[in-house]
Amino acid sequence: MHRRKEIALVMAGILTGIAVSGPASQATAGLMANACSQRFYVNEQRIPLEAYEINGNNYVKLRDIGQVVDFSVTYDSKTNTVTIYPDKPYMEVKSPAASQTAPGALSTNTDGSINVPQDSSRYIPQACDVIRCDDGTNYIITDVSRYDKNYFAEGPVGPLPEAACDWSQFDQPELPKAEVSRFNDPDGDYIFIRNLYETHRMLNSLYNAMGEDDWIMQSGSPRMRGDGTPWVHIELTLPEDKIGTPFWPWREEAVPGALHSCPGGDYYLEVWDVFKNGKFIRTEYNLR
């Protein structure tokens, strides 16, 4: 038997139930689903799988298992048919907003807690994730139902902006550490995770806005100061003496609007994922 098929069958046996996205899942519509507390590992490497406990069984999307183990899963909406190809590699099914959103590999500690990625790859929080904070404590995430619904948001924000000009000609700020800061007060237990992936969304938007601004661009090149440094200086953190203007959810016009209203000078950008008592609250974009 092919190795992929062996692994797939073993995983299907370990997971008491397997849910497949699509109309077939509607059979369970009358049952109560709760985020399960199980953690999943492949060869001792923790993998982010979305799982739910329904009627005493754990359910994971078959397509997610195919991605992890590397076998092909297809769905034919016309015939309402799911087909598994054990000997074919996994092929991602992309929607227009799916690019650049795949979660990166997470490193874990000996106690199973997660270290958020420092390479600006996207971390998508899951219920039951245990996050290692900068103060050495662990924080348990219990509810991520708002993750793609940041107050008034209609859904996921989509892929990062692509280059509409030569970004290399602009100021190149240093990427900060993905901090995980924890605060306790009478109102609740908070963590703030610096979201480097969404920081790139703000930076890319700023670059594109600079490239189309007639005041900043002079004969195809960015305006420079008298000392030869770029007229627009960018920092990806807010100094303690600066107060940003936070907003959420993400708005495409926010960064270009701020730039065009007052082009030039120093710009400070940062993004935080905010959790309270284990519940995801919002992704907060800050601009100064």
C-alpha cells in the first residue's frame, strides 16, 4: 500500500469523525458543534487543524488532512461527490481571496505552547491554542469567532497588496519582533500579539500610495531631503511618546488617505491582534 494511503487511513482512524466542506455537511446541521480541545501532531510537529466536537466525536475537514499528509481530495458540486486520490499530491483550491493566507508552521515549546512566527508569515489563531507570552506565561485562546468579523467587517481581508511600483526605491524599515504582551486589569486578562503579516498590509499600501503621489514622486523618483535621506521615513513601531490613530476593521482607503492628505514626513505603523479573557476581539491597525 502506498505510504500516503497508509497515513491517510491511520489519521482517519484516529479522528473519530471527519467532516467534509460542502453540501454533505448539512446532515449535521441540527447538532451542536463546539471547538474541540484536541491538539494534532504529525511526526511530533504540531499542525494547526480546525476541529469540532459534535455529539461526542471529533470532526476535521478531510481536505485539511489531505493538505497535511499530502494526498488529493476533490469535490464535484454537480454530483455532490468527494473523491480521494491517495497517490496524487495535495492541490490547493484557491479562491480570489485565498492567496497569501496559508498559515505558516508554528514552533512549539516542551509544554505544547505555541511561539508566534517571527518571519511575518500569517498566524491564524485557533480555539484551544496555547500562546507563549513574552513574560513566560501561557495564554489559552478559547474563542476566535470574530477573527474574520472584526466588528462591521464583512469577511476576510484578502491577500496582501501587490506592488504597483518599485518598492525598493522607498525607505526600508526594519521588521520588529512579533511581541506577545500580556496585561491583567479589573476589566479582564488581555494579550496583544503584534501581527507582522498585517503590518506588511499597511506597509505595502503605503508604498503603493507613495508611488502614485505627485508630490512625493519627482520625475519618477521619490523626493529626498536636503541631507539625501528619503522624504518619507517609515517605522513599523510607535514610539512611547507617539499616539497612533487606531482603526478596525481594515479599510483599503485608510493608509492612502492619510498619506495624500499630508504627504512626506515620518510615518509610524503597527498592527495588533487583541484578545480578552481568551476571546479574540479585533485586529487593531495603528497609523501615525
